[in-house]
Amino acid sequence: MYSKHQLYDAEECKKTITRVNSSKISVEMVCTGEDGTSKGAGEINLNGKTFTTSLVMTSIDGPIKIKMKIMNRGEYIGSCK
């Protein structure tokens, strides 16, 4: 059984939720695969009807060294029709 703070998926990534409160969720992850291992950290910030997300991933081994930062924002525009 997995603890409630760990999520697993088919992408060979282990994600751990490190913080949860009414407006923020923080996660850390380690992904392994045939191209090497990457570590990352991200968060989702909620503010009323808007949100922001950020994720920083860094390769720690493998043939290519990469660091990427992904940022998003959005807002609730109504229910689906």
C-alpha cells in the first residue's frame, strides 16, 4: 500500500506531496528511465477563481543535462456546457 502522500504513475516517476494547505500544494518528484534520472519540485497556488503552477525539473545523470522550468496560470470561466 502507498501512503496518502505518495502518487505513482506509468511514467516511472515517484511523486511525494510535501505540503498541502487551503491555497497551496507542493510536490517533489524523482523520475527514472532509460535516459537517466531527473529530480523536480513544483507547486500549485490557488487564489479564488485563479491558479498558478510551476515546476522545475533537472536531469541528474544521463547523456544530456537539462534544467527546465514550466509555469502556467489559469482561471475558472464557468461550468462546461
